[in-house]
Amino acid sequence: RKNSRANEHEKVQTLMHYVNKENLEEVHKQQPKGKAKGIDGESKETYEKDLDSNIAELLKQMKQLSYRPQAVRRAYIPKAGSDKMRPLGIPAYRDRLVQGVMQRVLDQIYEGKFYDFSYGFRAGRSCHQAIREVNQIIMTKKINCVVDADIEGFFDNVDHEWLMKFLEHDIADKNFLRYIKRFLKAGAMEDMKYHESDKGTRQGGLISPVLENIYLHYVLDVWFDIVVRKHCKGEAYMVRYVDDFVCMFQYENEANNFFNALQLRLGKFGLKLAKDKSRIIRFGRFAKQNSANSKTETFDFLGFTHINGKTQKGKYTVLHRTSKKKLKAKKQAVKDWLTANTHGEPSEVIKLLNLKLAGHYRYYGISRSQRACLSWKRYKMLLENHPIIEPRPYVDIWQAL
């Protein structure tokens, strides 16, 4: 289901007046302290020492169309569940403020256009809601097949020309569009070398998430709703969280047709599927029934492995486990951290460890995603009934001396 406002297509005429002193100051206030700096070396603290003058000069340049975003500073962070590193593009501080205002404007324009099955980087929506929606569809609709798709290097391969065409479809303000294009083309600095930007969005910029959503809204969502569903005789559904999405079908042949068409569709817009991570599997209560006693396949979505299972009463349900990849990565991260903090004060180490684990538990601690906790009372009872052998000296190495 799509918001009814999305059916009303009318280009937005003027937007640059929203990039004003009041909105820039508001974005500035919301910036957390201690954030990584861009190539300008400017921080929130240094920028606000002369805030009025800095914003006045920024607005003057924007009005004269002489404002040009600086290249982002490229940095790398570990990629969860992989030995690879994820590139980030850290913008200069003033560019961060402009992006923040423009991101707000784009959110207001597109929130009414985005489909209800799109969950990523939208106010009031979360990964857990997307997972819940997948559950509801599989458990209540006529689902037999799931297309588990992965777009290879999505953030690095967004086509700038297509993205600008999508924006021009909805926005008439040429200056607003001009500045978005300048952000896309600003390039990156790494090891004192400048790298041009001919495609892709920079993870780390405030405006990047909404631009990525807009791109896939037109590449995937609109196409799925208007074209794919129209050609399906059975039921067909999609749930998307930015570039992570699953599609669910009633009929296997329609899932196969979609999978083939999807590759062509993505190719048209400079994207492609990761072949080793994309597949069609039989999944759902009907697939579970038809498989008899054989084990059905599973799929991962947003860090959880989805499994065909049964409740204690024998009814079909979708079970969840933290994906092996994510769990392994977290265990390794905790192990590395503990190794590095071996000589720390025990109470402080435990305090910090709890903070690290809390974030993991808050995300992955969903119902039926973990084994039942073993309480201390239960643990002591088990020890009493099944005592563990106590360590003690068995050999006296000093006896012969």
C-alpha cells in the first residue's frame, strides 16, 4: 500500500529559501560534539565560535551560486562480518550543515511518495518493523518462494545522471538541484590525493541516505508495484530497507521470472546482483508442508536468519536467529577488545563491556531469537545435582626434593 499523496504528482517549484539562517542554526545545534572532521579540520566547537559570521558568509555564497562543497575526507571502518573495510566520506562542517537542511527538505517531499514497504532511514520506521512485516506476509499470505537478493556495491554504483533525472521528475528548483549535483561530484581526499566522483553516494554524508532511498524508490519500488505485480497472477510482496530487500511470491515460476527481470532492471541503472548472495528459495508454511521431513532453506535479512519452524503447539511460525556472520563478527570484536583491555581495572572493564554488549542485545534480542536464559538459581541447582569436578593439585612436583 502506498501513501495516497504519492498519486498526486506535481513538481515542487522553490526550495532554496529553506536553506536559511534559522534552519542552518537548527542543524548546527543537533550536531553531536566530537564528530570526525572533514578536510577543513573544522569542528562544531570551532565553527560556533563565530557562528553568525560563518553562516552569513555561507548564505552569501549560496545566493551568489559560488558555494561549492569541499571534497569529503575518506576514512575506513571495519565492515561487520567481514575482513573488508567500509569507506566513509566525512564532509566539511559547513557542508554538513547544508546537507542537513537539504536532507530535511527532501524528506518532506518524498515521505509521501515512498511506499509503505520501504523502511530504511525514514522517521518512525526501523529494521525491526521491516522484519515484523516480512513475518506477517510469510505467515498470513500465500507465500511459497522468497527471492533473497543482494545488490553488489550499491552505494558505490549509484548512477548520478539517473539520480538527477529522478530528482528532476519531482523538483523544479534548478538551484536546489544544482547544489545536490555539486555534492555528488565533490570528490574525496585520501592520503593527500584527490579522487573524482563519477558515480556513487558517500556513506557518512547527511544527505546520502535519502538520495539512496530516492534512487531505489524509482529503480525498484515503483517498478515492483506497477509492473511486477501487474504481471503476477499470484500474490507478490516486497519489503526493503535501503539496499537490503526480500521479495515473496505465491508461485515459483513468477519468482523465477522476477529474478531474471530484476537483473535486467538493475543493469539499466548501473547496478547488478551479487550472484553468490542472490537466490530463490522455497519458504513459507506451504513450502514447509511440501518438504515433509526434509530441512527447508533459510534466508538472512537485516542480520537475522529466518527459519521455517513450529510453535510449541505445532503451528507454523517463522523463527529467527542472529545470523552466523553477524554473531561471529561480534564475538571476534568482543574478544579483540578484551585482549586489548586485559590489564584494565576489572570493574571498569566490566562496565565498558556491558555497554558494548547492550547495543547488540537491544538489536538482536527479539522474541524467539535466542535460547532461554539460564538464571543463577537454575545454574546453582544444576551444579548441586551435577557437580563439576573441582580443580586441585594432583601431583606434588616438590616431593622428590
